[in-house]
Amino acid sequence: MNKRAYFGTDGIRGEANSHPMTAEVALRVGMAAAKVFMSKDERRHLVVIGKDTRLSGYMIEPALVAGFTSLGMDVRLFGPLPTPGVAMMTRSLRADLGVMISASHNAYSDNGIKLFGPDGYKLSDEKELEIEALMGEGLQQNLAAPRALGRVQRIDDCQARYIEIAKATFPRRLSLSGMRIVIDCANGAAYKVAPEALHELGAEVIRVGVDPNGFNINLECGSTHPAAMQKAVKEFRADIGIALDGDADRLVICDEKGLIIDGDQIMALIASDWAARDKLRGGGVVATVMSNLGLERFLASRRLTLERTQVGDRYVMARMRQGDFNVGGEQSGHLILSDFSTTGDGLLAALQVLAVLKQSDRPMSALARQFEPVPQLLENVRFTGGKPLENDQVKAAMADAEQRLNGSGRLVVRASGTEPLIRIMAEGDDEALVSQLVKQIAGAVKKAAA
């Protein structure tokens, strides 16, 4: 694969108003993507744009709009809407392209651009490289004539449409009546739609992280900071807590006691329920190299497989489409249920968990631990430059770790696609050895990055 100048594992991302997250780059993205997705016929072409609640969205959005309209593409603006909602609306409005402006779980100071094709799926590496190549060209090519410039319109009912789509994924025979649910929206894109959907399904809803101000997205709330959700669950004696991230494509859940339930356990719960009801397709689940070995063993005990991909939910989705799987995701809480959505959707995944909980007539704590996780340790090492993974000492530390695990565990060391971090993960039945190996590799990375 060619070297990627802009796109990472989940679109383009970086610190707002610094390269590559500048208005100029956004303008170039809009123009280049328009060139790729506009066919040669005379019809009007359409792009839809959603965003989360970051202050910098007000800078990125008009730059994208300028790029698209300058090539003659019409634009529909959604305002704050979850990433999966943008994917759904791309298909619903028969748009040629969908755009989400978000840096997901990152702090407000970052932002990002995610692109969806007309089918609602994230773009392939090949399409992203095609857009990148055009971004480097002159901006004066193929500009629309004054009469042919794109038109822009704001869609006011997109949130209501998404709520109805989400509610339709919950079994009609069930109601959330009698359930007290904490929902933490991370002061992000789902701050209106997620609580409203749960309320309309009958739940008593305790709302956390629903007061965005442009700066507080993911700030001590949401799926990356679940303590706020856990505190509210205990304080209000809720049946379950649900925490979304900034663009609501991932979630973390806690039971009525405040115990955290990660994406692996949620996948195990949904997969086993769907398998029992003959709804599971593909003979198993698709997850990434980061998912716990315990999940693999749990599925194997039920004669189901765990297919692993590289990190990134679009790689999970690609494998799901290839093998006709309908459950997949990441340990971090990106859950893809392809019966309902073309990308990760925290609210839809939560609704499936709530359906299992409601039908079981048991507390969430009885369902929370579907399998015993293998001891797993993850450490992130930040670096400022260079390529630490190409360092000889780091390579030697990794080779030594693999030898000492001797097939009784797994080692994954990779560069983050969204932040300047080296992510080191080891797991195995010997917890002390796992800890020792992670420290050993982290030490070598720190020296290489110094």
C-alpha cells in the first residue's frame, strides 16, 4: 500500500487548526472527494455532513462546504448527529457521499473527518488514497460555473429520523418500562438523540454529559471516562449504565453495581443470544487483534469462531461483509450489528443488550461476565518523532517476549492510527509474565523515542 499522507485508521484526525486539521485541508478534502464521487452525468450530486459538538466544527464544516459546492455538489447539513446516523442518512437521502466531522473519543482540541460512500460504508483504503492524490493537485481545476455551484440546505429533522431508526431495532414486543437507565452522552453528538430514544421506549432516563459547550466533549465523561456513569448508576440505583463516546459509535456499559462491561463481553452476550435464537450469521464474530483470548475461547466452547482483523472498525466491517457475519466489533466498544447499521453504533448495541436484559428477567450483573478474561495488559507510550517500532532494541524486546510467551498468549505492538502513541498489548494465562513483558517492551520504546 502507498504511504498515506492524511488518512489514518479512522479518517483524517489531528489537533484543530494545525496540519492536517486545518480549514485549507478540509477545503481540499471537499474538492478532491467531490471529484472522486461526482459522475459525468448532468444530475445534481449530493453530499451530507454531520458533526459532533467541538468548537472547531464551526471551522471545518464551512471549509468542507466550500470545497464541495465549488465543484457543483449540493450539500445537506445535519448539525450534531452520531456517526452511524450520518451513515444511515447517506443511504436514506441517496447521497453520493457522507461526511462526519469528529475526533471520536479524543479531547475537544482535536477534530477529524470521516467519509462514507453512497452505500453508507466507510471508504476503502484505495478510495482514500485516490482522494489524497487529488488533494495535492491545484485547486483551480474542474471548478463549477457560477450557475452550476452547489446549493446548501440544513436538515432539521435528521435527529428525529435517527431516533425512529434506532427504536425500530428494539423488539416491538418489548418495552423498557420499569427500567432506570443512566445514559452518558460524553457531551457529544448523541446528547439529544440517545436519551430521547430510551425515553420513548419507556425507560426512566438519568442523563449525564448532555450539556455540550464546545470544549467539554469527552471531558471526564463518556466511554473513555466511565466513572461519571458508574457514580450516577450507584447514586440513582439504576439498572444499567451506558456511556457513549463523542460521536456515539462506541459504548461502554456498567451493571447495577457499577462493574464495567467492555466490548468483548458485550459481543459475547449479543452473539450467544443471537446464536440461541438462530439469528447469528457467519458462524461467529469478527473482532480485532486486541480482543481478549477469553472471548475466542468462549466462542469456541459454543462452536463459534472468532475472526480477527487489524485494528479499525472499517476493517472489521470489511471482513463481516466478506464472510456474511452480522456481529463484530472492538474491545474498546465499537460494536457493529450489520442487520441494522453499516458502522459502529453505540446506541443500537445498547438496545440489543437491553433487549437481552429485559427478556432474561435477571439483573445486569448476572449477564455482565460472559467469560473469564485472560490476563491482558495494555500500555500506551507517547512519542514525538521517528519510528520507534523500527528500532533494533524494540524489535529485540518484542522477539524475546514472543519466545517467552511460547504460544500460551498473544503480543500486539502497533502504532496508533489516530494519536502519536505506540500501543503495547500482551495477554496470557501467566499474569506476572504478561506484566513483565509489557514493561520490557515499553522501556525499549521509551528509550527509542527519547
